[in-house]
Amino acid sequence: MTFTPKIEHTTSPDGTQIAYQVQGVGPALVVVTGSVGNMEQWQDCARELAKYFTVYLYDRRGRGNSGDHPEYSIATEVEDLQAILKVACPGARVLAHSYGALCALQHALTHGIQAELFLFEPPLNLDRLVAGEYLVDYRAAIEAGDHDRAMRIAMIGMVDLPAEAVEQIAQSPLWPQLVSLAPTWTREFEQIDALGFDHRRYRTLPGEKMHFLVGTKTTPMLQRSTKLLTELLPEAELSEMRGLNHFSHVTSPVEVASYVAQAAGRLEDAA
């Protein structure tokens, strides 16, 4: 029987209840999920990470067992992460995926970096806004209740996945989870686009405390985004995860956990 940690809660400064789970041994690692992501999707990867870390996995606001609030911005995500870090410990490492990685970067700009920050394919605006003109059709599909269509608009137009790859995902058990979370993506796309094109602000961060993770099978947009950040922060480390992609925390949890543990120097310690 698979062990599932109990759900606990902490409170963000605006009163929103944030649900989290704790498991494992070793130094603390807070996991920040990405867009259309939740604790459920990360369960297998969290169990693998728990071999090397004490893992704090939480549902970001507006999903799963967490609450929500009428007012939303990336700043509220920053304060949610800060609340979880207070539960974990001030020196906890952070592993952040996709939009969660942008939230973690913003947290680092606001509160600094106490320990290592592992960023798994953050989606920056590059030669165009990530959502841009596609956001109109995406929002219309959500308002019409056609979340399946909205997800296809996002995957092809915004995430830059080939149509055939989207169809493969649509036939997988992951698709219903993604579709159910589609409404939460609207406000997150708005926040990504609002960050604009000037990424020089990240140069103020301590690169020696940062480690980027990118799959060799991920989309060109995410590869370029990760590469740009490594150029802005030349002291940061980079792990190219062979054969992995943006959803490998679901499809290849053992491999993703191993790359994180290796980057943190935990493989030898846990052996």
C-alpha cells in the first residue's frame, strides 16, 4: 500500500489557507508546482525526493486542498511560498516547476535566497509574450466552459507543443487533471505576460545558489528560456535532463528526483 502523507494547512498573509504535505528525511525541500499542476501530480516524484530530502509539497492557491482569494497576483504566490518556508525552516531548499519557478524567482527578488533554488523550466517571455494574442481565445473558451479546447489552445499556441504531442497527452491519464485546472491558468498567463521582456532584474540574484533543470525533450521555447537565465546568471549550474520533458515529474519521477538529488549533492549522502 502506498503511503500518502496527511494534509496540513498554514495561512498566507491575506488569510488564504494553503494545504501541504510533509514526508522524507534529510534537509528540507519545498516543492512549488507549475500551472495546471497540483500535489496529486507530484505525489510519485515527492516520494522519490523523500529518499533524499524532507519534502514540503503544497497546493498553490486556487487548487486542490488550498483556498483562494478574490485578489490574485504573482505577489500573493510569493507570500504563499514564504508561508510554507516558515513552516519548513528558513534555510529550506526550493524546487520550483514552470510558472512555479517564476513565482520562486520573484520570491528570491523579494525575500532573497537562503539556500539552493532549483528551477525546472521557467517560462519567460522571449521574442513574444507567452500568452499574448492567444489569451483572448483561451479566456473565451474558459468562459464558454470548453476547458478541453482551452487546454489545446494553450499547449499549441502558448507552450509551443506540436499538435501531435498534444494529442498524445490528451490520451494520457494526465489530461483530465490538466483540463480540470484550466481556469486557474488564465490569471497565471496574465501574470507571466505582465512580467514583460526585461529579464535583467534576475542578474541581481546570487547565481551560485541557483540550479536550472531542463529536459532535452522539452519544447524549444522552454529550452531557450532556461538558456537565457543561465546566460544572465553565469555562476548558476545547469542540469540537462536526458530524454526528459516538461511533464517528466509525472512520467519519469525517479529520473527527475535523481537529477535534483545529484544537483543538491544528496546522492552520495543518501547512499
